[in-house]
Amino acid sequence: MNGDVVRVAAVGDLHCGKASPGVFQPLFTRMTESADVVVMCGDLTDYGLPEEARVLAREVGGALKLPIVAVFGNHDYESGCADEVRALLADAGVRVLDGDGVEIRGVGFAGVKGFAGGFGDRALQSWGEPVLKSFVREAVEEALKLETALARLRTPRRIAVLHYSPIRATVETEPAEILPFLGSSRLEDPINRYNVTLVVHGHAHHGAPEGRTTTGVPVYNVSVPVLRAAFPEQPTFRLFEIPVAGEAAVPAVGTP
Ligand SMILES: [Fe+2]
Ligand SMILES: [Fe+2]
């Protein structure tokens, strides 16, 4: 920590595979040199396999000497081993949030994977076949989990950590056919209402690096391919300086 600023390094879509030993050491070393906290925005592993989680855990243990906050992405659920993957990463100090929050050095982090369904007036609605209603219900429940996590934070500065995007702007450079699968506007409502400082997400590998919610909350797509394309000369993470000086803790928003 440098004075009254907390430096947060964010990256998404590491997609750690069985053949990744050593791949992340330079990245994690640069993060350790540059930041106070690290945020990982899902797709931590490629297939959600315990073997992959063990590789990532060893990479983290070898070079990343900071508090680490993460959420899972869709890839981390692929093999049905999410609990084991979570436990392996926890042993390496990676705290995977799923509808809960954590406060580190005066900054609050609320984390949830999020889900798909599309954006704005064209978002998928809960109508018709039961399977379609289940799909929409997943997005609604993820938004409620985000709201719950934000409501519990007492810090004046709050960062929302997602895998799926809450806005169209950071995914709209993707093919139009897949936009509804890259995020959901349902996630945007709690972000706006709880006065979030900034949002980081991944998932859209060919999305745009920055956008804003309808109330002006900055949203950053920190997916590795997006950062490589947008900032080819920079290390592959985004660094945010969060001021924390002289700000008293605030009561949770929206609680009785
Ligand atoms: Fe990904
Ligand atoms: Fe993803």
C-alpha cells in the first residue's frame, strides 16, 4: 500500500491448463511488484479440472505474494469439480467469492460469476418454456447474490468482481450473434444502486476494455486477450488505484 491508495491489479480468463506450469510466473511477479491486492475475474482454469487448479495453485504460491480475490467463470464449472477446484485454490490463498464479499485494506470486494441473457430492452425474459425460465432465473439469482454481497460491505469503496458483463459496451465488439451469451443487464441494477466504485469482468475475449453503466459506474473488461489487444506494451493486467484516505466506514446500503 502506498500512502492512502490501495492498488488493485485485475485480470480475467487465465484459462490455466495442465500444460501451464511456469506460464504465469512473470505475470504474477509483476503483479506482486505493482499492486496490493489481486482480482481474478473467472475462467481461472480451462476445463475446471483439479489438475489445472493444482497447476494454478503452484503458480500462485511461487510468485504471487498478495491477497487474491476471485470469482469462477463458466469454464471453472465445466467438469463438475467446482468445489474441489475452490478448495485447492483456497489452500493457495485464492479466495473465490460467490455472492459474498471481503474487505481488504479498506476496500470492499463483492464477487459473483454472473450469467448471460442479454442487455437492455432485448434481454431474455422469463416467459414460455420451463427451460427458458430456468435460464432467466439463473441470471436473476446471480444479480440477487451480487446485491446481497454489496449490501453487506461497510467500506466506502466497493469493487464488483464478475465474470459475465453487466453492460453491452464492453462486449459489443464481439460477433452480434453471441452478445446475449456474454452478460446480463440484470447485474447492472445492484451496481448502480449500491454506488460501486468500479466493476471488473472477463468472459468476452474479443470485447472492449472499458465502458460505463447507465449511472456512470466504470466497467472494465480485463480478459487476457482484451488486454493483450488493447495494451500490447503493458503487462497483462489492469491496475487501479483506489483512494481510501480519511473515509469513514459507512453503513450498509439498503438494509433496515
Ligand atoms: Fe474465458
Ligand atoms: Fe468465460
